[in-house]
Amino acid sequence: MILNLLYISISGNSRSFAKRIQQLSEVKHEENSDCPLIHIKEIHDNVKIEEETSPYVVVVPTYLEGGNGLDSGDQEIMTESLRDYLDSQENHQLCLGIIGSGNKNFAHQYCLTAKQYAQQFDVPMIADFELRGNPKEIEKIYTILCDICQNYEAKD
Ligand SMILES: Cc1cc2nc3c(=O)[nH]c(=O)nc-3n(C[C@H](O)[C@H](O)[C@H](O)COP(=O)(O)O)c2cc1C
């Protein structure tokens, strides 16, 4: 199976994660063709919104203005084009999961945007990683994506 991974990246961390998990998927797929290949697609302000026709997962970092992640409001900044993309053309219906990139120094706001996407689009949050993600996190998240693909194919 091919699983698409859509991401947005402001400072390069999510892009680096996406490229490395794609590379890992190529190695794993070569060893065992049951392992899914990950195809990546970057979303940014100038990307034309297309209708997604294959299942995919999303990687979103958190950038917020104001608030504390608990009881005072917070405003998503810089990543809104990905939210708009999911919101358009019923795109979120083929989204199988949200992965957050964040920084644990932000405490309660850690990966808050990923949590908010999961809630808004009624899609599970399947993983999180700090900054670019280390090799162990990438391996672990690839295993999660393998399980998701297996479940998806079993349902079909
Ligand atoms: C201005 C600013 C605000 C941020 N706010 C948060 C936050 O509220 N929660 C969080 O988990 N990470 C926060 N981060 C960390 C980023 O989400 C993290 O560095 C992420 O890996 C960036 O991904 P990117 O390089 O793909 O854009 C913030 C970073 C910056 C520069």
C-alpha cells in the first residue's frame, strides 16, 4: 500500500521528519513488500488545494499566539493553510491520523495544534515527536503507520 503523508513545515523540522520517514519506508518496503511506502506532499500557503483521493496522514507543528493551552484562548498561526486544506473538498474524510511536532518546553501547549486538528476533523491523533524526531521516534511512528495501513486494508 502507498500511504500519503501531508505536512506543513515552517522551520524545516516536519519536512526533515517527512523525508526521513519516506526514506525508511523505502528500505522497509524493499525488505518486505507488505510494508507501506510513504509518499510525502508539502502544503504551504501557495499550494493549490486539491481533492485528496487516497488515504493519508498529516504532520503538523504547533505555532500559537497567546494563551496557555489550558483556559485562556490561543490562536493558531503559520499553519492555517494545512487546516484550510483539510477543511476543503471534504479532504479530511480520507485522513487516517494526525501526527504532531512540537517542543515539550511548551508544556500544556505541546503539540496542541495536532490535538485541535484531531478534534475538529474527528480523526485520531496517532503520534507526536519533538522537533525533527529522532531515529527511534521515526521507527516507532513508521510501525504505527504500518498498523494503520493494515487496518485500512482489512476494512476494504
Ligand atoms: C514562535 C514559536 C511558537 C511555538 N509554539 C509551540 C507550542 O505552542 N507548542 C509546541 O509544542 N511547540 C511550539 N513550538 C515549537 C515548534 O512546534 C517545533 O519547533 C516544531 O518542530 C516546528 O516544526 P517545523 O520546523 O516543521 O515548522 C513553537 C515554535 C516557535 C518558533
